[in-house]
Amino acid sequence: MDFSTIDIFCHCIDNFGDAGVAYRFAKELKIARPGCRVRVFTDDLQAMRAVEGGIDPSAVIQEYGSVTCINTLLLDDGLAKTLGTAEVMVETFACHIPEKLMEMAYNGSRLIINLEYLSAEDWVEDYHLKESLLGRGTVRKFYFMPGFREGTGGLIINSKLQFWRDFGGLGFREDESQLVGTVFTYERGFDALLGDLVDFGRDTVLLIFGDKSQRGMSSTLSRAGIDTPLESPYQRQRLPQYQYKNIRLIYMPFIDQHSYDALLCCTDFNIVRGEDSLARAVLSGRPFIWNAYIQDEKYQLVKVRALLKTLQPFFGDAGSFAAWSALMLAFNGAAAESSEQSTPERYDTFFKNLKKNAHAASAIYYFMLRNCNLVSRLLSFLDGYQPNAAVNNNQ
């Protein structure tokens, strides 16, 4: 079908993650279809500003980077009527389209897309592009399921990503023998991580992101007898540094979306949490460890096993995959968040196998790039959509 307008709706629950996906999605849609009007409706412009610093959180309507951002908290009847609806309405993560706009959309829009959460579980392919019956109006609604396989919607791939080259400003990457990793997790202990890095023996820099990771790392360092940051110029920049044997730890501030995405591509390994950062880690082409969101009865392990099953074919070496798999399952075995080291993982084989893991990570990236571009797949579905024709679930 021909279309020229798309509206994206975002209800921020996990703040930066939800806002980050919505803005990244809008930006990539606009790059792919510059002639299309793309608007983002969100209830948390503060979170949107965190991922894209040029956005004004006090504005009702603003245009930034060719994308129009609208504060739904200030959406009244008059403004809703003035804005109208788009031909394509996208609900991110099953959020509710504001009632004022939804009433117009039943007969004023052509398609509603429910862009769901990312998962590697098998059922995702079964739900991808299935219709969700609305029971009124002429508009139709379909599930669009992100994922890691060709039978899913794929991942939002950055079309323009400049590598993060500020290593000199932060004082690391002084030589090629230095190991650099990022850490962004839920609250946990890192005793095993630091212990295995010490045994590995290479000079290492860990960039610690987020309050939860930093609290967990501070607890770990306290148990190791480290309580004060090193005297360094970083104190003037409000970036605390700690030294533990051969490991330098830098507590990082929140950085914008583009910088974080690019940084992940420049490190030796990344430890990430949640769904959007998982997608960025997969697309970095670098070895990674994923901290899944902790759920009742450790249901997060179901998600981890599904991811491992999906990515296993990219590992040419069975031994390195087995070691990575064991690490991922042990790493995610916590029943609840805690600053203690409550999980039994070991990282020694992961670091010994970094080159093999990097080869597998690169293969995963190129597969996603060629076969699982979410924006391309969505636009292909929209272009080929015919109201009275059967839907092809392989889009």
C-alpha cells in the first residue's frame, strides 16, 4: 500500500530502554523513507532527552532530527483533533494509543502495528504478523515481533554509526595488549568477574554504566578492601576511578544513545542488560554476556536458553560455545537482585576464548545485517500490504 505518515507511540516503563527503542525506530524509519512524516508520541520526554540530548522535555510539540516529538501528557482534545492520525500507527510494546487519537484511528488510519518486545523464544515466529482483531472500524492491527531469526521482524539496525574514538580522552587503549570491557547490568556482585580477570593477567579497563552496576561493583570492591577512588584528573570530571590489581574501573556517566551503541563496537567484550542493550551488543559484533531481566521462579533462564539455542549455529568451536553457554546460564541464575555474589559463574574460559567468541560474534552481526533488518522488513510488509490479501509471515 502507499503511505506517507507514521505515528509511533511509547509509554515509558523502563524509561531509557523504551524511549531508546522508540526514538531509534523513528530515526531509522525517517532515514529509510525521508519523504514520510514520522511522529513520536511519548509520555516521558525526559527519558527521550537522555537518549538524544537535543530534545526539549518541556515542549508540547517539537521537531528534532526530522522526527516530530509530541508529549502525550499534554495532549488535549483540541490538539488531538489538530494533529489527527497517521495512516500507520505503531504501538511499541503493546502500549495504548491515547483514546482521543484511537477513536479517530478506527476509521481514519489504515494499519496499526504492535511492535512487541524482543525475544529469542520459538513462539515469536508463530505470532509475527498475526492479526489482532479490533472488533470495530476499518483499521486492521498486526503483531510485529522483533527477533534474531529470519522468521521474525529482526532488529533495529543503525544505518549510520561512527565508532567511538574517545579512548585517548578517557586514558585507556594505551596499547593493544590492554583489555577493555563495558558493564551494564542489574544489581549484582562481581567478585568472580574481578577474580578471573586478575588470574587472566592482562591489564584491563572496565567501564561501569548505570547506578545498579555501580552499586554492585562498589560492594564487590568493598569486600576486596578498596573504598576510595584513585587520585586522578577524573575526579574533576566526576568520573570516579578505582584500581584493583591489574584492573582499572571507571564509573561512567549516562551517555547518549549513539555514543553507547558505538562504544560497544570498540571494546573487547560487553556485559549488558535488558533487551535494547542486548540488541546493541549483538549488533556490535563483539563478545558479550547478557543479564536478562530477573523474573519469578528464574523464568529469565528460559529466555537465556532460547537465545543460546538461536545463536549456537554461529559458533564454529563447540567447546567455546559450551563454555559461553555455561557462563550465561550461571550468570543469570540469581533469584533476585543483590549486591552480593550469589551466582556461581566463572569467566576464565570466556576470556581465554575471546578470539573464538569474537569470530562467532562477528558472524552473528553479519547475519543480522543481511537478513534481520527490522525497519526494512516492516517497510516491506507495509509496501506489500493489501487489505483483502493473505499476509505473508516471512516479511
